[in-house]
Amino acid sequence: MELRRRALEALCLADPERKALQTLHMHSRQDFSIDPAAELAAPAGILLPGHPERPELRPHTEMARRSPATPLGRAVLIHAIAHIEFNAINLALDAIWRFPRMPEAFYRDWLQVAAEEAKHFQLLRAHLRSQGHDYGDFPAHQGQWTMCEKTQGDIVARMALVPRTMEARGLDATPQIQAKLRQVGTGDALAAVEILDVILREEVGHVAIGNHWYRWLCARDGLDPETHYAELTRRYAAPRMRPPFNTQARRAAGFSESELRWLEQS
């Protein structure tokens, strides 16, 4: 199989379980070829990414917040995170098929990310089911995919504003979510904390991959990565990063001290 074409096929799948399983299968086989020069196009009549009829997609401003102190509130919270992980599968698959003429390591890195995101989605969906719910039971928003669409013609912006901006927000938010769940202290809340431990550890690696390829592209194109990042956040109206920041995780993911200072100051 050719990896980039298979990634596009997986991206088109609407069924979330099939998408996760096909992504994990691609990663497990490791017997694929890679054609970096292929100019691919989405199949006619198919909107990307493929997604199921449920959950209902709403603007993020219309998303209701519920306290994790209640079982329903925790279900809504875990559902929101599951949707983020489902979108993250799509984001990684999109990077594989959309951008030609990159080193093979680029495509292998994003396949690894896609597989780990698929695993995260499966863990969260299984947890939801154990609590009498399922993915699709609550509304969700497409904030991550909106930035993916904005940057579809600019691989430098994609690396800057999806993994090291949108996904890096998860490094900051996850410890706060875990603290609230630990405070609740019920068995399901503590089980969710353990799942989030796995996700946080692996998301550090995903953001690190984004940082690596962003800097590689800046070096290739003669760009200063820090000043260009500030320009890209303005050009594409990236969401403002709000403290508190998980500086330990961000350092582990490859953010420089000057980048961390810029975040605090901006």
C-alpha cells in the first residue's frame, strides 16, 4: 500500500471506529511505500474530514459547560475530549496526504501521531460506554478543523498553528482537568485521570513532532521560527494562548525559553 493514499482513504471514512481501526492497522503493518511526489486530490463529492452524523456540530460559542462534579457533567467532559482526539486523528491523516515533497520521516512521524490519537479516542470512547454513554451523545465543535482548513495551502502555517498551537493547548489544559477530576474522587473520575495521563504523555511527543517539522521548514525556507510564528498567529487569527501554561510539558515538547517568555507576555 502507498501511505499517503491510504491516509486520504482513512480521512474520508465517516465511521469513527473504522477510521481509528484503519489508522491503527496502517501503523501496525509498516510495510507501506511512500510517494512524496504524488499530487493527490480529495475524491469528488466528499467533504473532508469524514465524520458521522452524530455528534451534532455547533460553534464553540454555543457549547454548554457542565460541572464535572456530576456524572452527566463528567460524561460531557470526556465526550468533548474524545471529540478532540477524533479530530486529532483527522489532523494527522490530513498532514500525511495533503503535503507532498517532504522527507519520508515526516509522513512516518504523522502516522505515529495518527495511531496514538486513534488509541486515545478508543480509550475515551470505551470509558464513555462504561458510564452508559457513547461518542455522539452530546454536541461538539470543530475548532481544530477550522484551523486545519485555514492552513491547507501553507505547510509552515499548518505545523505552526495546529500541533504547536491548537494541540499544545491540551498540554496546558489537561493537568487542570485532572485536578478537578481528582477532587471529585469517584471511581469513574479517577479512571479518567489515568486515561488523561496516557494522553498527556503522548501529546508531548506529538507537539514535539510539530515543533521539529516547523523548525525544519523554517530552516529550509530561511525563516526565523520565532518571529515568523508571531506573524502567522496574526495572519491566520490563531486563538490567543491563555495561562496558566504547562511549562514543563512545553519544554519537553521543544519550546524554547524565549518562546515561553513570549507566551507569558502576549
